[in-house]
Amino acid sequence: MSFRTRIKFCGFTRADELATAVALGVDAVGLVFDGRSKRALSPEQGRALRDGVPAFVSCVALFRDAEAGWVQRIVDEVQPDLLQFHGAETPGFCRRWARPYLKAVPMASPQDLDDWKRQFDDARGLLLDSHAPGELGGSGQAFDWSQAPRDFGRFWVLAGGLAPGNVASAVTMARPDAVDVSSGIESAPGIKDAQKMRAFVEAVRSADSQL
């Protein structure tokens, strides 16, 4: 059976660009609900975009140190399939929403990944991103992929600094279960570029075919 890396495009703000991503066959689309982000959405905007996500494509809601009431509002109004936490959230906070979740690991500094696995043992996966602690990601900066785990034993996502020109190398080197991209497929923050999206998907599939 051939290997297939899952693909998540994150930071959508426009319905037509999300539809393009779906047509390209991505596995997940991310919506950002952190007011400090250039890609931040209101609940109403998020719901409108979520309504364009078909069955069998996951809608992921992204938070960073959000208040509980805000997370609950997004869960209730947007109805995401998956939550993604990018801050200093505790395991108890992440699991309280009766939704599967991902926990981002800030790989800008060395991390004890076994400790993260133990703490967030019920997460659907860990997202290894290039951001520093307290930052959101989406900066276009990559971390040293040699730090990526081998035989991790858990589903994990590679993020940070990925783009059509380097994602094939990242997949080949790090062998993640999934890749997550935002700024690398944009013409401006929050504005996705159709050609870059297509090139990114094609690069991932090309790398998969070599594994």
C-alpha cells in the first residue's frame, strides 16, 4: 500500500479559496480564532466558511490561550470537527470540549517530545511547529527538520515554513503523518494563492510516490 501524507491548509478567510483547497483534495482546512492573528475570524465568518466544508474534509478551529467562553462559543456556533491549541493550554483544558484535538509543540527551542506525548496522551496528534512558546505560527519560518521524531508512535504533523518549493524535501526527510501550511500558500496574509496551493499538493504527492 502506498504512503499518503495528509495535508492541512490553514488560515482561510475567503470561501472561494477554501473551495479551491477542497477541490485539490486536502484533508483538512484550518480556521483561526485568535484576535492577534492577521487571519482571525469572527464566529459568524467562521460559520460561513465552515458551511463550505464538505463531508470527509475536517474543519479545524485554531486557538491560542483563549478564554473558555470563547472556545465554547466557537464550538457551539462553528461546529468544528477538530480543535487545535497553540498556547500554554493544559491537558485538562484541551480535553474538556468533547472534541478531538491537536496540540502544537513550539519547536523554536529544543523540546522533550516524550514529555509532550505523556502530557497530551489523549490528543489525536501533536503538531510540531516552528513557533516559539507563546507565538501562533504562520510566520513562514521553518525549524530544523532533523529534530523531527523517528518512530514517534503517535500521529504527528509537520508545520512551519513549508512551501511548494521545500515541502517535498520536508516529507522525504521527516516522514510526518501530515503537513500543515498557511503563509507558504499565500500571496498576502489570509489570501491564498491557487497556483501555490496546487503546487504544494503536487509536491507532497510527488514525495509520497518516492517513499
